[in-house]
Amino acid sequence: MRKPETIARERRDHWRKLLDFVDRHEQASWIFRGVADADGHKLVPKIGRKTEIYDPATERVVFANFKRRARQYVDIGQMSDWEVLALAQHHGLPTRLLDWTTNPLVAAYFAVTSQPMDKTARVYAAWAPQIIDVDTNSSPFDCHEVRAYVPTSVTPRIVAQRGLFTIHPDPTSPWDVHSTATGRGTAAAEKEFDIPRQFRAYFERKLFQVAVDAAAIMSDLDGVCETLAWQFRSRVAVGIFNY
């Protein structure tokens, strides 16, 4: 049986490796995505993950139905189709968008806190593709290459997460981040950082120490309560002076 001090040292060393990974991706063109299952999760938008049922025509019908029904709750009259698609993605509708962030620690948070919890998590780093010009590309369904989309009408959560999206013309095809460009001084192999399952809880605590938690990322009372509930369950810093 391995000694507790050996396990503790390995966890600390792996956390330092994450910080080194962050340092090597400091150029502004890097974007990051955290996934809970390094082996089982491909970079495929949610709508394309069940290839046997995906159909482009049905995708457009679903989006049209969302626009019709969303008017009961949100004023989308002045919103572009891009903004409406981002709104749909934000509220859980399967779309051809993938969520990314410019903050690698936010990506690490999603990686270690998402289900399933018994897998090796991963942070992907990608050199951001060209930002789509929504003024000349009015429909997200007519984009023919993977592009980055930065919504102009943003929610507090997107701001807090420093979020953006990639748009995928074929949402059933996994995006290979290794085929993207690479910044100066960064090897192609450094587009993935894995977090073993036995380190995930430790990483969540370390992220909490640097103010990367649900309260900060969700930027609302749901996030505050999620963080407080986690602190209670984990017995982490449940003091009166924690914010």
C-alpha cells in the first residue's frame, strides 16, 4: 500500500503541472474546454453526439420551435439567430455550438466537477479558430468551417466564465484540436492536460482556494448555494469569513 505522504506529494506535483500548463498557454489566442471523461468525451457538439438520430433538417426545425416558444419568456425580437442559438445552448438545448473559455482554470473546474466522477478528466487547449463575422454570416447553419463565436449579447455567467463558443458545420464530426495552429513555444502535444480521477477532489479544493468555484462561475444564487453545499459536504473552509 502506498504511503499517504506519497499520494499527497503526487497530488501537489500534478497541481503544479497544471499551473505550468497554464503558463505555457498564456497567449490570448488559446481557448480551453474541460471534460469529465478524457477517453469517452470527444469534441462533438451535443446535437451531433447521437449520430444515428441527427438530421440537419430536424435541427433547423428544433431551432425554429425554440425561437417560437422562447418569445413567451425572453424578448428575442432584436436578437440575431447567432444570439438566439447561444441562448438556446445556455439553457440546455442541443445545438451545434461547443462551450469554451479563455480561462484554463475555469475549464479545469468543469473537468473535475462534471459527471462522471470516476474517470480521468481532461482540459483541452485549442488555438482559437477565426472569429466568425456575424454581419456577413447571418445564419449559424450556413457556416462551412469551424469558427469561434463570441456573443455580443451575453449573460452574467458567460462573462464570469470568460466564455465563447465554436460553431461546427458538421456537428457529428469530432474536432481535432491537434490540427489547429500552435502558439510560440508550445508543443503540439500540449493541447491536453489530464487529471486522474483520484486527484479530482483535491483539484476542486485547490481551485476553490484561488476563487474558481460555482459561486464565481455561475455568478448567481444558484452558484452560491452550490458552493456552500460543497463546502458543507467536503468540510472545506466553512467559516464565517468565507465569501
